[in-house]
Amino acid sequence: MDVKERKLWDAANVFIKDGDMVRIKLSGYSMFPFLKPDDYVVVEFVKPEDMHVGDIVVFAQHEKYVAHRIITIHEMNIVCKGDAMRKPDIPVLPEQIFGRVIQNIKKNEIISFDTQKEQSKARKIVKFGFLVYLYSRISMKFHFYSRRMNSKCFL
């Protein structure tokens, strides 16, 4: 993470801790197909006691910020995992959590995660983790294949 990016994250962290929400553009495929590159997410402050299995949280890992789903909470350790990842992340402490994702802004729709329907879906994703992983990998391959086919010019 370069100095400019670090300063932006530090500023965003101050806004979130003050009770504001921050919109962040995603870049990776670790939560594919649920969250995709170029989607935006809205992140808000979350207290440790308000974190639940199934929530998507943003935290620092290996000099970058990651948005992954909480799969287990053990006393002071929170274990997260990207939906498209095979293995979980290393456990993080509650103070390492930057905030909780409350909305996903796709091209023409906004999905709020605070509805009962979305919370129920999140718990099922955690419960059926390996099947979600397989689905994510198949979806990703189809996504890249279809993008490649659309980019070829047939004359």
C-alpha cells in the first residue's frame, strides 16, 4: 500500500469512527460473485459486540484492506473468509476491523445487508461454505470466459 492510499484509508477510518459512512470501490475477486470488482460498498462503524457471523467486514491484512465475511467469532478472535476463497484468513482482533459493509452498490441496484432476507442469506453462505466456494469458482470461470468471448471480434 503506497503512502497516498494509506492516507486515504486513515482519513476514511476517522470518518467511520466519527459515525459517518464511507463508500469504497472494490477491486478483487475474493467475494465473487456476491461482491465484484468495480462494485461499491458502503462501510459503517461497528462495535465488537454488534459483529455477527455472516457480516462482511473490512480489515487490514498484509498491508491492504480486505472485505470478507465473518465465519466464526471466538472470544477475542474473529475469523473471516472470502466467499471465493478456499481457506479462511488469519484471525483478526476486533480493533483491526475497520467497519461493516451495509450496502453493495452495483451498476443499477443497491442491496442493503441490514434486511432479514440478506442476513438469512449471509448465515446460509457461512453454513454451506464449501458449496459457496465451488459455486464462486465456477461462476468466476464463466465470468472470465464470457468476457473473453465478448472481447473477440468476429468478422
